[in-house]
Amino acid sequence: MKAVKISIEDLKVGNTFDMVRFIIRVITLTKGLHLSETELYAITHFIINGYSKLSRRQLIENKLLTTEFAVNNLIHRLKKNQFIVKTAFGYDLNPDYKLNLNDIDIVKLEFLIKK
């Protein structure tokens, strides 16, 4: 098997939110999923703040969404795409997307592309 290594310039982000948002974008790209900007912001919010009724309400308070109905539609789409899954204790983020990056300054991403 022949392989090639591609080096990409270091990427600097402004804060933890932007770092998590970029990582989620890469993960969804590798899984062949597409997220709208609103879905991307919401899942990033849930990763940083946890998934709860309070964090759902914060989506409206932060003016990402305007109504509870819009939040419910967004949550339905996230459940459909397996971002939010049913657990023994209710619903929670999929473990694939649980990232604890609040106190981390650098993330190194490595992945293989096979044909």
C-alpha cells in the first residue's frame, strides 16, 4: 500500500467555541453528514454546556432560535442524525461527540482517507 502524508498549516481559532465547532465540522465531514450552520452552533453549544432542558432553553435566550417549536424541530433533526441518542437516563449527546475541550488549548487531528 502506498501512502501520502499531507501537512496542513496550523489553524488558530479565537476561542473554545470555535475550536469545538471546527472539530464537529471535521467529524461530520468524515461521517458523510451535513449540518446547517444553526445545527452546527446548537451541537457545539450542547457539547460545551451539556444537553439538558436548561441548555435547550439557552438556544432561545441566545437568540439562535426564536421559539420552543424551532428548538423541538432542531432536536428532532439531531436525534434523527444520531447526535442525540436515548440512554438509560433519557436523552444525551452521542458519546462520539462528547468532547471535553474546556481546558485544552491544542487539538491534533489525524485521520486516514482510504479508497
